[in-house]
Amino acid sequence: MPGLAGIADLVEAAAMAGVHVDLRLRADELPEGIALAVYRIVQEALTNMVKHAAPARGRVEIDATGGDVRIEVADDGPGVRVLPTTTPGHGLIGMRERAMMYGGELTAGPRPEGGFAVSARLPYGRSAP
């Protein structure tokens, strides 16, 4: 099952698609379900970054210490959809639902300085619901 160990592969795939991504990961041992949720949120955020911001620079920061996992995925792209599409995506909805499933929260949107960011917090351990 995918987890934190696969995050570096996601970052590498984004780089091959034209988005240079810096990765910063600090993590304690996570429950399997939480680790999978983190992986899927980062996977979808990077997919959106490649689809809508490339070529761009981005960053993925995961801090999974102290009972909460905090995820930040941001880019310096245009901050708006740049590829035409006929159907709206379900990626942001799916990420938000995945975070909520574990009692967490997710926000996503354009950054004031440009680009787009996805931020999530998922509790685990003592602070979990």
C-alpha cells in the first residue's frame, strides 16, 4: 500500500513532467490509513500542479510529528486553470473528503503571491477523533 515512502517517487514523476519540486519530509511512524491518505493527497495535488501549473517550481512539505500530519503543496504557477477542460475535476473534492474522513481539514486555492497551494492537517494518535 502506498505511504510516505512513495512520496519521493511522486516528486520525481512531477519533475519528469516539467515541475521542479522541493521535498521536505519529517515524519514519525504513522498509522497505515493516515499514511495512505497523505500519499493520495500529495499525489492529487502534484497531479494538479503538473496539469495546471507546469512549467513551474513547487514544494511539498510534510510534517508528521506530534500527533498531527501537516501537508503543504504549493507552486509558483499561474494560480488558475491553464489547460482547457470540458468537465470539472473531482480532485479537490476527493482530497477534502479524504482529510475529513480522518477528522482533518483541507484548504486549497490561489496564493496571494501567485501560484496555488493545498494545505491539509490530519490528526492521528492522541488528537485523532
